Amino acid sequence: MGSPLEEELWDRRLPGLEALPRTFVMPHYGSYSIANVAATVAALLGVELADSAPPLPADLWADLADGVRCVVLLVLDGLGYLQFQHVLEGVPFFARLVERGRLIPLTSTFPSTTVTALTTLHSGQTPLEHGFVGTRLFLSAAGTLANMLRLSPLASPLQEELLDWGWQAEQFVTVPSLESQLAAAGVECVAHTHHIYLNGGLSDILMRDAGEKNGFFGLGDLAIGLRHTLLARQHQRLFVSAYWSAIDTLGHTYGPTAESCRAELRLLGQSLMEDLLDKLPAAARRGTVLVLVADHGQVPTPPAEAVDLSAHPLLKRMLFLPPAGESRAAYLYARPGQKEALRDYVLEHLSDRFTLLETDRALEAGLFGPPTADLELRGRLGDWLLLAHGNSRLVGEEEKNLKMYGHHGSLLAEEMLVPLLMVRLDD
């Protein structure tokens, strides 16, 4: 076991969910989760967020806050805390930052998935508060089960078809963003993301309040773009966010422990060191804090470990809708009168791969955040949660041919624990 904080996160249970597998890590929205990052960033800049999760405990960051003018938030998609620790020795840049800064583990959200976690990072709100509670969601207002990465009905091959229907992405998440509250306090907000995401509907949700949005094409372009942003605004109060998705993509394609993932981290570190920090003059680094965080980690998911729903026709007939949520944390909608039969089937046939949890119990325990009476949000979560506790996934027709060697969404430490690294650049 590692530090006292690591032990606390490993051992912590939510009330009413004590019987869940001990390998599960619960989200710690009150103090040590990515939900607390937004308020911490704001506090470093002297701003207090309204109605958000609180900042991280002050002893973790208060000594970094003196004279802070600029915060750079670098989000690395799919980088788990355990994975990050394993590669530190081979990535001099990150090892250098850890030596001079502060590295701690945080928990991701539940589900531990990109759309949910990124919305939490950009708002300081828990999943149930912002409503973006999964990749596949039943949207009652649109009357469809949708893929929220593509913003299209699940069965549609088209991108952003919901927008063609008149569905407005920017109105889906209505809680205040971190950027909007910083801007109201006089902090300029600049965002950097890969150019392919720049004008998509999902970016309209996540980056809606950034004053300037920049698209990059590769590692060097990202590092140089960040340098130019810091140079051009070295006398302003500034919040810069940057999002790098390649670790997640490589983890899905080859598995999170693959050589390609380690190489990508090494190249990312090299570019950030050579093209950003080493060429950034002291005046531009003054009063600047770099905050590196991930949205979630990944576990290896060999395709042979996937559970094909079509191989369980009786279970399929018990479902009112195809499984929503995540393939490792599925939201199951039972047909009327089939809720108990569904439970019995899973216990008999799938309990070696999954844990079944009644959704109402999860809500009462705060797995998604503080409970709410919002019926629209409740309708997005189904009757049961099917939680993978090994390397399994539940795949339907749209996923059965996707060979994903790494995935996330459930509660194992590899997918739930993420690194938070904070360092003053003027040190």
C-alpha cells in the first residue's frame, strides 16, 4: 500500500454499499476527487465558485497559492494513477515535476468515463448535479437512447444527428462552468484541444465559456500553442485549459499497459519540456501553477473477456431498452414485472463477471453525487447498475465488433484513481 491518502481512498466505503467488492474504489466527491479540482483552480486564482464541490483540503495547495496569476490545467484522458506511477522513471519531465511539485491520487467520477468526468472537471459539479451521467443515455425529451460522444441515436451511423433534430447541446448541461465564473471575476480563459474536437457539439458543452479556443494538430503544436498563450498574456490573470486524448485512444486500441502508451507519455513529456517550459522566459512563468490531472484510468479488457448480450437471449428479452451507460457500468432498464427476474438471472449467470446494484441504492448512497429528485435525471439511470469487477464488458450489437483492449467506466482502482500533479513553474 502507498501513502495514507492512497489507503484512505482504497478503504473508503459509501453508506449502504459496504457489501460491494473490496476491489472497488468509491468516488470521494467531498474532498479528494476530480470534482474538487475546479474549486481548487479557482481558489488558486483568488476566486470562490458558487454551488460547486469544495476545493481540495487546503494543506495540499495553499503553499502554492501565493501570488498566483495564472493556472494551466492539463487534462490527460485515460491516464490512471497506478499507470502514471509506473512510467515516471522513464519520463524525465514528469519525474522532474513530481520532484518539485506535489503528486497525489484523486478519485474519478462514477461512472469513470470521459463525458461525465470532463463535465465535472469543467464545472466542479458531481455527475448527478450536471446530468451528463454516461456515454449512452436515454433522453426522454428526444425520445431516444443516444450515444453522447457522437450526439446521435445509438443505432444511427451519423455524427451529431441530434443537433439536426433541433436538440441543443449547449443547453444539455446548464450548471455554471468553471470558465464562466472565472471570467466574471476578471480572469481570461483560453482553451486548447485537438482540432477535430474544436467545433463539435461536445465541445459546445465542455468549452462553451472559454474566451478563446485553439485547435492543435499534434504534441509539438500543443506545447508551442501553450507557450504562445502564456507569452502573449504574461501580465494578465489567466486560466488555460488543455486536453490531450491520445493516452485514452492508445489504451483502448492496445491496452493501458502497452508500449505505445508509455512511448506517448514519454514524447508528451519531452515536448512539454523542450517546446514549452525550457523556452518560456521567467517573466511568463512567474505566478504560474501547472495542474496536471486525468479524467479516469483504464483496465485491460481483452476482447475474449467481453460478454455479448446476444449470447444471453433471456436477459435481452427482460430489457425494455438496450443497456445504457457504459459497457463496464451498464444501466439496465427492466421490462414491467421483470426487475426481480433480471436480478435472479444476473446472479445465476453473470455474477463471476459483474456485480448487480439497484440504482436507487446507488443514488441514496451518493455514488453519482448528492441525491436529487429530478425525474429527467433519474430516467437516465435505469433500474439496475451492472458493474464489471474484472476485465469484462457487456457489449451489445453496436459494440460487439469493436476490439477494445482497454476500457473504463466501473469502480476498479485502475480506472477510478487518477493523478493530480501541482507545481509552481516559477520555482
